[in-house]
Amino acid sequence: MSAAASTAAPGRTGPRRFAGSRAFRRRRAMVGLLLVSPALAFVGVFFLAPFVLMIWMSLHKWPLLGHTSWAGLSNYAAMGNDPMFWRSLAFTVEYTLIITPILIVVGFGLAWLIRERRRGVGFFRTVYFMPYVIGFAAASYLWVWFLNPGVGLFDKTLQALGLTSSPVQWFSSRTLALFAVVLMIVWKVVGFTMLLFMSGLQGIPDDVQEAAQTDGAGRWATLWRVTLPLLRRTIALTVILAIVGSMLAFDQFYIMTNGGPNNQTVTIVYWIYDSSFVNFQLGYGAAMSVVLTVILVLITSVQLYLLRDQT
């Protein structure tokens, strides 16, 4: 009897242990759900709900004042016949293709120059990063003053160096206006890209680079064959942030160029703003916002997919 009881005991305790572990996992899952519920609520209230409302608005004729009416897909169809939509989208893509590689190259170059801990390096890191903490609106107004014809810092410097004898009208042509905005964005944002690359460089073990140099690889060979491949994720993150930020550009063009000359520097977000709050076509503006969101999601998804294939 005692032997039978002793052999039966493990059979009875097994299910209890399994049930206990299952209950423990259930409680742990509930605790995890409670911990992430504030973040889920934040995303739901400030992202999902506005996005659903934006889609709903895009299907209506939605004036700023007055009654709304069902429009179906007419707002989306109107984009095909809106030359300003295509012009602003093309200009935004052009601006993105210009500014993204500049931010990547300059940001990595600065990070490479100040990657080592030497005397005075901390000062330059602070100086390079400081413009990033300035808001886009404040930075744009500051550069409007810098580029003021005749009295701005840039004109005074060019005249003092004898490079020009008359004030430069920086916003009189599309090329000069785009150049001025790109210059301001590089000054303001490159410190952030530098910081991202610095964190990536610090994550590379010194043993890897020392082993490459021991095998006879020079500094440039080590950079191209060792450092840059190990920075693949950092580069991908920087490219995604640069593209998304450039596609959503608004403040700098609204303040510095006001879309001019002749609406040649109007970005897609600028046109969404004009359509919604100047022309009072909130439904059409919402439709363009939905299209822009889809474009950004597709671009980001493709980049993440390519990054996954490389890792």
C-alpha cells in the first residue's frame, strides 16, 4: 500500500504543477498587459483614433464651417486632376533626395572625426549638436535674418570677402531658395545624425578594427569593409528618419520661402495645410494626408524589409 501510494504521488502532483505554471503564465501575461496598457491607450488616443477620423473625413466634403456631406472617393479622384498636388509631391521627393544623402554623409563625417576621446572633443560635440535643440520655427526665423538681403550675416560676409557687390536675393529663385533651406536644415539636423552615428561607432568593438589592421587592412579599407557594414542598422535608421522628416517638411518652407517664388517650393504638407485651412477643404486635405501616410508606410516597410534580408 505504501509503495503504491508513493508511486501514485508523483502522478497526482504533475497536473497540479502544470496547472500552477499555467496559472502563473496567465497572471504574468495579465501583469504585462496592465503595464503596457498606458502605452496602448496613448497610441490609440493620439494615433489610431485620429487616423481613423482622418480616413472618415477624407470620404466627405468637410468644410471648416457648415454641414458635411458624403463624397465617397471623389476627394481621392480630385488629386489626379490637381496639378498642385503633383507639383508639391514632386518637389518634396526632390528635396528628400537632396537632403537625405547630405545629412548621412556630413553626419557620419562629423561622428568619424570626433569619435575618439581627446581634449576638446566634447566641446565640438556640443557645438555640433546644439542647433538641434532649437525648434524648426525659431531656426527658420533665425536663418531668414541670416539671409536678409543687404543686412543679413551672409550678405555682409560675402561683401566683406569681395565675393559680391550687391545684395543676394536668396529667395528670388527656386534654386537659391532650395539651397538656403537645405543649408539651414543641415545646420540644424546634422548634429542629430552625428549623434546616431557616434552611438553606432561606439558599439563596434575595438578588437574588430584592431584585427582588421593586424591583417594588413589600411584605414580606408577598414572603414569600407569593417566599419560601414557593422553600421548597417544605424545607417538604415538614419535614412528612415531623414526620409520621413523630409517628406513631412513644412515649417522651414512656410517661414523661409512662403512657398515661393510662384509656388515652386510648396511641399506636400504645405499644400495639405493650404487646402485644409486656407481653402477650407478639410476633406480633400484629409485625403492627401491619407495618401502621404500610405507612401511613408510603404517606404519605411521596404527599407525595413531590405535591412532584414541583409541581416
